[in-house]
Amino acid sequence: MPDRDEEALGAGTPAEAHDPSHEPTGLEAARAVAARYQSGQKRLRSSGSSRPARGTQVSGAHPDGRDPALLGTAVDKLVNDSGWATDVAVRGVFARWPTIVGDEVAVHCSPRSFDEGKLVVHTDSTAWATQLTLLAPTVVRRLNEELGHGTVAQIVVQGPDTLSWRRGRRSVRDGRGPRDTYG
């Protein structure tokens, strides 16, 4: 006589359920899977199975790390995971230099490099180098507002590139150059 579960699920006769030559399909296959699962065998197929191994993440109804993401989100994750956040922020400040220091200062001064809290700024004249040296504390405060407290510790101001008077075989070391040019 069939047991109660077989009657409720509409299974065939008990002879069909226990016939070793019968290939499991439908209800018998579901029972076999349930029996294996209840007995602690999580892997249902042989080692050549296309199913994921135990403990691996399986896609489901809730979002996980393998779902498609927006490009900006993926780039932000890459920047943060790689430790590039400060470098990217500093390069962003370089791009927004005129809005940070003002248009008039930005015309005559430009940032060149940033390394270990030291910002190197190049000016086009010695007058602007002096002016930027006087404005340095204000610029450092403004940059730290943009980048985070303590990111920029010092501004190194470089004046314009000067001409070299070292020419020819008979140049004099530490010479003052041709003085009649200035006067």
C-alpha cells in the first residue's frame, strides 16, 4: 500500500518507486534530491558538475557583488580599493585650480606636483612668487578644506626659469653674466 506522501503527491505504485531499472524523473528525482539534502550531501552531482561548490556565492533575488553596476560606482570602488583616493583628489584640485585660488592668481601660478603633503607651485614671475609665498597659509587652508585636514602641509613656490649665462669654453664659474645687458 502506498504511503501517505505518495498518495498526496499523486505518485505511482510502490513497485514503480522502488524498481531499480526505473530511471528517476519527476517526483522520484525530487525525493532523491530531498533525501540527499537531508542526509547532509549538499553536492548533488559528481565532481564534473556545473553547479557551484559548497560555500560559493549563488545569484539570487538580492543584489550582490556580481550584479551590474554603474561605471562611476565601479571606478570609485577601484580607486578606494587601490588606495588612490588622495592622488585622485589632488589631481581634481589641479583641474579646479582657478576656482580654488581665484582667476587672477591662477593665470600667474600653476601647481606642478604633490608628494607627501608638499605641493609645488610654479609662478611666471618673481613678484608672483613673493605674492604666493605670502598667500601660502590661506591657500593651504583652502586646499585642506577641499582634500581633508592635513593633506597639504606645505607649499613650495618656484619662481620663473631664469636664463643661464654659461656658454662657450671660456665661461667663468659663479660669474655674474654680461652686466652691460641690464643697463
